Amino acid sequence: MAAPLTLVLIVAVTIRAVLFSSSLAEPLMERVEVVSPLNAWKRVVEGLALLDLGASPYSGDVFHETPLIIYLFHFVIDYADIVFMIADGITAVALYLAVQDYNKTVFRKQKYALEADRYPHDCLELIRTPKEMYYIPLKVALFYLLNPFTIFSCVAKSTCGLNNAVIALFILSTIKGSAFLSAVFLALATYQSIYPLTLFAPALLFLLQRLYIPVNFYRPSFWLFTLQYAVMYLGSLCVIVCLSFFLLSSWDFIPSVYGFILSVPDLTPNIGLFWYFFAEMFEHFRFFFICVFQINVFFYTIPLSIKLKEHPVFLIFMQIAIISIFKSYPTVGDISLYMAFLPVWSHLYRFLRNIFLVSCVMLACSALFPVLWHLWIYAGSANSNFYYAITLLFNVGQILLVSDYFYAFLRREHHLTHGLYLKRKDGSEATLVLK
Amino acid sequence: MGLLSDPNRRRALTNLLTRLNTPLCIVCYLAGVAWFMGLAFEPFTLRTYMSENAMGSTMVEERFLAGERALVTAREFAAQKKKMGGMPVDWLVKAMQARGLEVFTQSFSRTLPFPDENKERYMVHGTNVYGILRAPRAPRTEALVLSAPCTPGSSNNQAVGLLLGLAQYFRGQMYWAKDIIFLVNEHDLIGMQAWLEGYHHTNTTGMSWTPLEGRGGSIQAALSLELSSDIITSLDLVLEGLNGQLPNLDLANLFYAFCQKIGVLCTIQGKLQRNDWDSAAGYSQAVQTMLLMVLKQASGRPWGDHGLFLRYHIEAASIRGINSFRQYKTDLTTVGKLLEGMFRKLNNLLERLHQSYFFYLLPSLSRFVSIGYYMPAFGLLAAILLLLVGMREPFGPGVLSVLTPLIISHLTGVALYTLPIMAQQTAVEHFPVSETEAVVLTAIAIYTAGLALPHNTHRVLSGEGTEEGWRVLKLIAIFYMAVLLGCTALINFSLGFILALTLVPVAAFITPHVPRVLSALVMVLLSPGSTLLFSIFVYQELQEAPITLLEGWNLFLSVISQGILDHNLYGSLVYPLISLLVYPCWLLLWNILFWK
């Protein structure tokens, strides 16, 4: 399996290298769909210039990346292209390994369940076979590396690719069962963009499951491990933040990075939901609605964790998707990360209801983004409403996609316990309806 | 959400759509066409009105009286032009300086990718002369442009004369709050392109020009003047710009309002408005005017020197003097008054023209159809594609077998886009044709070769085509077409609509099981190339200058070369759109027909 992965990596790197040297790279760096004020390369360069002048990189209100990123590029600025390509490669390999391991776990569990005869007899067609699972890790890597969204994001040198790499490493270390590394990478991801904070719950659930500790509030072992993981997480977060402080010897970055993410002062259009609302809103209501919008990202963690506590990896997928939909400055790079997971759930295909419609909507929207941007900014004949309408549709498409997968997952689980061919009480064939 | 989540209701809806699919498609198509034709019917259109308050209620008294003197200047200019055998730059500079303007020149040169046989030019060298009248009343942050092209031969002398006359008159007035730039551009659009690029410090087309030495404020509006006779019978307004972009409707309203006030006959597309909308002749006149606008807009080329201003966010229009056999004549003084009035109103602008519509069609100068009214016509056609897509839920194997035709048809498209210009030298060496002919004929040859190519290759590469295979391919092709036409219609409604009119029926009926020869014939007749040919005949018919088949063919060839030139010179997007996207999409459908 290593050979096809190498091949995919080579193809991906070649495409990126060609695009880096083509004339496409320059305009891509300006596209609001691909870069946001948080992760634009131009801003990183500006921050570096300020740093080289001996000023605080945050003094110009242009740079909003974390101090670690700027110090990383301080040393490798000449090799920025390669860094971004490597980041994409790391993400793909990490996801590949993680999914491979996860599939093994899934298969083992399924085998035990089969041996224990826990599945209803008509569910045999839902049982997953090693043959269909064999290529899934490769498909995941393929989906990430050759997704046009990832490629654009990489060619535009959006630092989103680095965040994705950190999150992918976090997923890998979690699935490999290394609590310490998992906590460190989670802390790093949180440090980068706050929102991955919500991945704490699924990671904890997964590690608990791996150690066969039941989620039971009356068990001391549960509390012990939770405490242990939380301390590791908070400890490494603390270390990273303090390290940043010592690097710059100022706390400037806290308001400049986290304040910027949470209070959304920059209303440059992007593919997210924030900009239009807050451009239109009266200043008076701004604080209230910022709270409402931001809570969206964190709010779903609790019900989802309760519902999916047996399936933490699916929960990770859901959380990443929710983050990329509801975060304040989303870019297409964020979307590509959760899209890479879609092949993992390919066995849910038969239960998906709107996948065709949703993929059509998302493809059409991706084509319409540049067209409406052209009409609004360049031709001056359309206005922001046109662009926002497409943003809205795109996000509705994403939400439908995620909820469709959620429904399909739950439905499969339901069938695995209750049998595939459900009967009503009167004996007629029943259908499941989500209401 | 009920429809999305409840499987029973969904099934009911899908069944209904599947059962009624064919009648629904036919109804949608007919309704789309009927809606479009109905747009020109007067009760369905809106009366134009001035939206911009700054231009609305101000009373202006026009005092320009120097029409006769302008004619004298025009004759002098003509004599100088004849003597120089081209643009009399020095004379123009002196004339403008004598009228108190700050005068600058800009020289430019451009080698065309291949000779332009219509205008007989290949290596173009020229000079633009422009004079700036600085605003006495306000900081010089905004400007207006009045331009007149200096064309070879005896045309357009009066325009330059009037421009100089207006410059002299405007110089004496104190109320200007915006700089006024008087521009005489050589080699029509090429000169205009050089001047605009110089003014805005951009270089999008790789042209060489000397930088501008003097500059006014940001340009708010521009008028381009074309006059070739001492007296005129009517004034024609030209709005269509590059890529089908239109100026704000208020500019047309302004022109119309002043024509009404001063009592000049005004036309659009060369068609005079009729008052009897309820008669067949009146309706037919409106339809013809609107169809001409649609065809011109769809061509994506600038139809006057104003066409390139629109790209820089500047509202611009061309005003063309027409001298026909009518009784009622207008002299240059009146035209001057009209321009004076328009400039004084534009001078009052507090912000860019933005109040009125940017997306409209004009069945006459006093009536317009806004985007909300005409989009449904396209929407009904696009609905057919959505119905066809929505019906199927395919997938499964065969994605790879679909990939080959996709790649091959796009490679053909790339060849169609790049080869004609790259291969012209080789073609000229081996065949007895001129460069221009070589380019056009290569394009046509590749276009035709594309028909033979794809349906033979997919079998070689992927074995037997399956039933599932063509269904997936058709689904992809239809979805592709829906997105493509949708995007096109947003940018250039006319182009999108005309393409939809011919491509949608093909997409709807095509399967490998229809009678092959007949369908192939229908498909070729409805291909993008044939659409262009038909459009030429329709256009000539509407212009009341019908042509024979042979003339039509020659015109077809020259239109193709113009399209390629427009793309290379001004960055018009129609040629790349057709060759890189629409044609491959059509080839996919062609591929389905020959699926084995």
C-alpha cells in the first residue's frame, strides 16, 4: 500500500509545483474564498517584515497569525512553497495512517460482534468486508491531496494548510492511542485557531474507549483519566502560550489573534456566514449576535457527544465539519479537511438521501463564487447580496451534507441493532422518517 | 424540510417528475421562448425613469451656439488629416492649446496576432491626443471624458470639430466641478485601450504605449461621439460594451431625456420607436430592437469606442449621428447643445451612477426590461436541465470510462483555443491562404475534427461502453451545461440565453438509441458554430440588410477572425468561453450519440 500512496504524493506535489510556478498563484492569493484575513500569506509576509524591523508583528493590525507560525517562517521564508507542500503531505499521510488504524479497530469490533452473534441476521449485507475497506485509507489521502480546494489553498499559501496538518496529527496520535501526543497536538491546534477546542470531547471519548474505561460519572477511573488528559492538554496549551510570550515578550498576540477570531472585526467577504450579517447589523446588537454566532460552533458538541459517545471518530468528523461551517473566517482549505473523511463513511452511501443534490449544489456554488465576485467587484453591476446568496446556499449545502451523513450513520446503527427490514406492528413494511 | 427528509413524499415527487418529464420539458422550453418574446410587448415592460436625483430635477439652459464654427474647424481638421495622410497630431495639439486646454499626447504601438482584414491593419502605430479642462469649481478628483475617434478617410471629421468647439465653449464656463477630458483617439478601440491602460496604470493585453503625462481625477462617465455629416437626422445611442457589459441605465435615460427636450430624433439599434405598441407592426419593431440588442450583447464585443470604459467601472456610451433621407434635419449646434446639457447634468453627479439598473434590455429607448423580468425566460430553459438532472440518481461503476471523453473533449477545446494562432505560420507556408484565412480555417478544421475524434477513442481506451456509462456521462454533461450556462447568463444574459436556446434541446433528447444520422444532423445544426452562423443571418435580417448564403459564409469567417482578435486585443471572453467550455460540453453530448 505504500507504493500507491507515494504515487499520489508525487502527483500531488507535481501539481502544486507546477501551479506555484504558473500565473495562477498570484490571483489565487487574492481570492477571498481561498484566503481569509487570518491566514493570508501577504499578511504573514507583512508580519515578518515588521518583525525584522524590530517592531511587534501585531502593531499594524494586519497580521493575525500566531507567534509560532511567524517564527517558523522567520527561518524558512525562502522555502515557503516547500513548507506548504510538506504540510499537505503530512496531513495526507497522517490521515492515511489514522484511517488505516481506525479501520482495523472497526473491523476487529465487527468481528467480535459477529462472533458474539449480536447483529440481526438480515443485516449481513451491512457488514463491512476487508475488500471494500482496503482502499479507504488511500482514498482518504487522494481526497485530501487532489481536492481542488486543498490545491488552491496550498498554492495560495494559506496557513490553513498548516492548521490542517496539526489537526491531522492530532487525529493520528489520538487514534494511535497516545494520550500525551494527542493532548499536545490538540493544544497546538487550539492555539492556532481556538475552535479545535471542541475536539477535546471526541478525543477523550476515543481514548477512554481504547482503554476500556466506560463513560460513567460514578467511576473514579473515568474522572482520573479525564483529569489526566485535561491536565496534559491545559499544560501543553499553557506551555505553548508562554513560549509565544517569551518569543515576542509581549501579550499582543492574545487580542490580535484570539480577539480577532472571536470578535470578528474584519468583515471582508468570505465563504462564511459572519461578514454579511455583521456588515448590516447595528452596532448596538453586535455583541449579542457575535455571542449567538460563536456559540454555534461550541454548542453542538454536547448533544453530539452524548449521541455519538460510542463513535468518537465519527464525532471528530462532525466536529471538524461544524467548525469549518460556523467558524468566523472559513476558507475552502477548512472544508477540504472534513471532505477528506468522506471515503471513510463510504459504507453509509446506501442510506444517504441528498448526496447527489448536495454535491450538485456545492459544485454549482463553487463555480458561482468567482462569477458573482466578478459581477460585484469588477463589473460593478451586481452587489454584495448576490455574493452572499451563494455563500448562504453553499453553507446550506454543507449543513445538509453533514446532517445527511449524521442521519445515515445513525440509521445504519439502528439497523445493526434492530434488523435491516423493519416491520410495523401490523406486519407491513416500515420506513424510517426523520422528523 | 419535509421533502428532503420524508422518503415517501420524496418518492411521490420523483415519480411525478419522472412520469411527466417529457411534457414538462417541452412546456418549459416553449414557455421560456414565449416569455422571452413577450418581453418586448409594451404592457410587460417598464417605462424608463431617471433614478439619480443629482441628474433629475436640475434645470439647465443650453447656450452652445458655435455649431457653425465647429463645422469650420471640422473642415480644417479634414484638410490637415488629408495633408498628413493620418492623424494631424501637431495641428490637434495646437488647436487644443489654443482653446486653453492642457494638452498631452500618448503614442502606442501594437502588433496584431494576425492581420485584421476588415480594418486592414496589422502593425499599428498611433497617437492619442487629449486635452484636460481643469475644473474651476472643485478639487480635481473626478473627471468626465468626451472622445471622438480619428478615423482614416473622410468620416468622423465633424465629431472632432464639434469636440473642439465644445472644448472652447466649456472653457468659458465657470460651473465645472469635474475635469473634462477631450480625447481624440487614433485606431479606434486600440487607441482607446492604450489610453485607458495608460490612465489607469494597468497593462492587461501586452500592448506598448508611452505613459500619460497628464491625468485628471477618477473618470465618472464618458461619451464617445461619432459624426460624419454636417447635418444629421437622428442620433443613435450605442450601449453594448466589452463582454456584453452595459452602462448604468441612467446614462441612456439622460440621453433620452435631452433628446426629448431639445427635439432630436433618437434611436437605439438604429430603430426609431413607434407609438402604436398595440399593432403588430409596433410590436414587431420592439421585438426587432430587442433582438438586435440581444445579438449585439451576446457577441461580447465593444460596439463603439465607449465599450472599453465599462471595464474600468466607468459608465460610457457612444452617440452616433445618422444622416438618412428624412425631412427633419438637425444641425451641429443642436447636437452641441445636447452634449452640453448631458455634460452639465453629469457634472452634477455626487457619486458614480449606480441608482439605476445595470442589467436590462431595451425594446425602445423609453421602455426597458429589467433582470427580474428577463431572467425567468432563461430560468425556464435552465429548469429543463434541472429536471433532467433531478430525474436520475446514477453513480456506481464507470467513472473512469467517463473520464476519457471528458479529458479528450477538453483537449480538443484547448486545441481549438490555442492552435489557430500558433499554427498560422505553418498553414500559410503549406496552403495558398492569407494569414487571417489560415487562422479562421484552422479553427473551423479543428472544430470539425473534434466531431470525429472523441467517439472513436473511448472504446479503444476503456473497452465497450456500457448502458450505465452513457447515463453517467449524460448526467455529467447536463450538470456541466447547467452550471456553465447559468454562469454565462449571469455575466452576459444574451449569450447565455442564445446558447441555452440551442443547447438545451440537444441535451434533452440525446441518447445512443435515437436514429443516428438524423440526430447527428440535428446536433450539428444546433452546435455552437451553427448558432453563430444563424445569428449572423438573423442579425443581417434584423438590420434590414439580408445577405445571400455566400455572403453569409464570408461574414461568418470574418466574424470568427474578429472574435479571436477581440479576445487577443481587448480581452473579450466569448472566444475562450466557447472554445474551452461550451464546445467541449457539446462534444460530450456528441459522444453520447455515438456511444457503443
